[in-house]
Amino acid sequence: MNRKQISQGLLETHGNFTRYLGNLRAEEWSYHPGDKWSAGQHLDHICRSVAAVNLALILPRWFLRWYVGMANRPSRSYEELVARYHQKLSEGGRASGRFVPAQVTLKNREKKMKGLMAAAEKMGRRLTRYSEADLDKYILPHPLLGKLTIREMLYFTLYHVGHHQSTVTRQLDNKKAGQ
């Protein structure tokens, strides 16, 4: 995927997520089986993740080079990145630290969703600061996947929101099925 496709994908996937969450009824919004997250917590987690990537995209390149280093391998494909993420999850990987979500009340849902969409739009605009080559040259730290090229981090961001939407959907489907 090139920058334009990534930027369009960010708007599409985050738009799908916010529309889905916006249509949940109050009891669906707050439902969480056992120690699993509610829909509001999934939203907060995605907001935290997107904010971190947005921050990284405005850092000076010299700082990225100094703090994280430079890529010493080609970027993985979208499919390879997703497979690696699934592997880490199957090994017990979970959100930690600042990525562990807070509860989002139904009253704050709309504000949080608007903030997420604004952040996704901002990420797309910030991509214009990078050439296609830069996306494969600079790396960012990911708490679960380690060092990723910027392109890989964007692939992760594209996939991550859909992964959480699927998780919410699965939890609600299981609830309806009485599991």
C-alpha cells in the first residue's frame, strides 16, 4: 500500500469503527464479559494507540534516528505484519501501560468518537511529511511487536481498529447466543 491508500484506509477503517460503536444500544456499549473490555474501553484503547502514532509522526527524523534507529530490513507486507501480531497475541501478548483503557461512559461516546476521527484525519495529513522511501527507512517502537518501520506501524494501525471492532462484535454475538 502506498501513502494515499494508507491514508484512505485510515479514514475508512476508523469511520467504520465509530459508526459501528455509535449504533450500539446502552446495554451493548457497557457490556463486558468477565475481565474483557467493554465497547467503550475498546474505543479508548484505539484512541490511545492512534494518539501515540500521531505523536511519533511529528517527531523530527533526527530524533527517530537517535532514539529508535533506522530500518535494517525491508518493511513487512500487511499480511506478514498481521500474522506477526496474531502470533504475539497467541503467545499471551496484551495491552500494557498507557495503552490499557479507561472506561468511556455512554455520555462521552460521541466526543470520544469525534476525537478518534479527527486523529485519524490528522494521521493521514501527517503522512504527507514522509516520502514512500521514508516510510520504510524510519522505525518506531511498538510495545508488543518491537521495532516497526513507519509503514508497518501504519499497517498495524489499519488492522488494529478492525481487530477491536471484530472483538466487540464477537463478544456481543456470544452474549446474544447465550454463551
